[in-house]
Amino acid sequence: MIKGFPTRRDSIILAAIDIISESGVQGLSTKKIAEKQGISESLLYKHFKKLDDVLVEVIRYFSQFDAMIANTIIKKDISCKDKILEYTKSFVELYETYPALAAILLNYEVLMHYDHTRQLITDVITNRIEFITQAIVTGQERGEISTYYTPEELADIIKGIVLTSTFRWKMTDYTYPLKDGILLTIRKVLETSPLSRNE
Amino acid sequence: MRILIAEDDYVSRKLLFKLLSQYGECDMTVDGIETFEAFAIAHESGTPYDLLCLDIMMPKIDGLKALRAIRELENRKKVKDSKRCKVIMISALNETEIMFDSYKTEYEVYKTKPIDIDSIINAMKELKLLN
């Protein structure tokens, strides 16, 4: 690693992500981060006053592209179904190339139990689900997506596919590509749902 | 021409490699840390890259941070403007969504994914790497 890059602050965040991936959020400590970085805990405290501050930055790192991805896809002239697929693909691609990052998604329930991270992780997850829900609402209005499920139900199904597929991928130590399977399953759900509740 | 392809997506990386190999010797990296390391090592060994194809959404350290570090290294080394590495930034994100700051110079052009061979060739022409 070249001296000065990444910055010490970024290196601490990356080390924290690795530890969360290996040991869960409960396994994260300033001692472990310092050990992984080969620095003293006092040097770590120069960059972050407490462990909670590291966790906050980990979530910000995890969601750093969220708004840009959403705004980019909103402006695309594609079907609502494709917007949902492209939106999901953007995140899954990040996990596929950086598997440790997927651990933050899989630990989000735990992060809700920490005062400093509760609101932040809730906002991240809520915004992601809201994007998909809105795309479903518009897709149903345009007749592109079946109305058999309510937008909330369908968004929950998609969220469930991403979570369980990512969890299974992690359990098998990332031995197969994640993206293709998730996108294929979501496409099937979007394309094969019964036409409408009334039919 | 010495070319560094910094791209985490396998398909895009292979496509860029196939295309750019016609124009020079290509190396490949898959995240921002590797990219800066490769750039710094090439500089130290006196064989700097002429062109960097840089993905923005890369694992660990993103392309923008890597680019900022690269420009800072060139500044520290007092690299002449004409000798600065030319950069084609590539991303699925709209250019308008990306928070460029003062490090964006005339030595970078931006192209949106999916990668299109013509747009890469045009970018190289814009950067005066091709006639």
C-alpha cells in the first residue's frame, strides 16, 4: 500500500467493513480496527472519537452512491420494470465486486439497535425501498406491471429476493455470481405475476 | 502508449482491454487502491501511463478519490501539463450527478456506460491521443 493513500480515515472505514463482514457488527471494536490497521488505538481516536462514529461513516460509505444512482435512473427513458432492474443491478454489482460491503446490508437490523446509526440506516433502507415502490406505482399505472400485488407487497418481495440471495451467496463464501441470479428472479416476479387482483 | 484500465466489471474490463490493446500496452486494476498503486509505481519506475480509463463506482476507494490522489501525485512531482495522464472517466452514473470539484481538468473526459467503442475512440481524440 502506498503511504498516504488511501487516507488513514478511509483505511479505518475499510478495515471496519472487513471486520463487520468477518465477525458481524458486534465483533467490531476499536481494538480490532487498530490491530487490522497496525496502528495504536490512540491514533484511531484522532480520526474518530468513538466506535459509533466509525459505524456512522461505514453506513455513509455503504450508501455513498445511492442518490446519484436513483437520480441517474429516474432520468432514463426506460420502462419502470427496467428501472427496478437497473436500480437493483447497481447495488448488487457493488456487492459482487466488494463482497465485504454486502455485510452492511445483511447487518442492517443490528445497526438499528445503535443510537447513532438507527436513523441513518433506516433512511438508507427506506429510501431504497421507496424508489422501488414508486417505480412499481408508476409501472402499474402504465400497465407495465401487474396490479395483483400492491406496490408495497411487490417491493417487499423484491427486497426479500435481494436479502435472501445475498445471504445465501455469503453463506457459500461468494462462490458464484450474485447479480445474474437476483436479476433473473426479480424479472420473473415482475413479468409473471397474475395480471390483477380483480381478474 | 501506456494504458491503465481501472474497471471492476469483468465484461467492461475485457472489452476495454480488447479495444485499447490495439493502441498500446495495457495494464488492468479492479479497485481505487490498486489503481493509485499502479499509477504511482509506473511513475516511480519512469514509465508513467499516458491514458487511464477510470471507472467511478469501484470497490474500496472510488474512482474520483483515486483520480484526486493521482493529480496530487502529479502536482507533487511537478509533472508538466503536457505530460499529465489523460483520463477517460467511465460510469453508469450521469455526469451531472457526479460531484466534480477543482481537480477536474481539461485532461479528463467523461463517458457513460454502457461502454461504446466509438465513444472511447472519440474520447481519445478529444484528449488528443489519436488523430
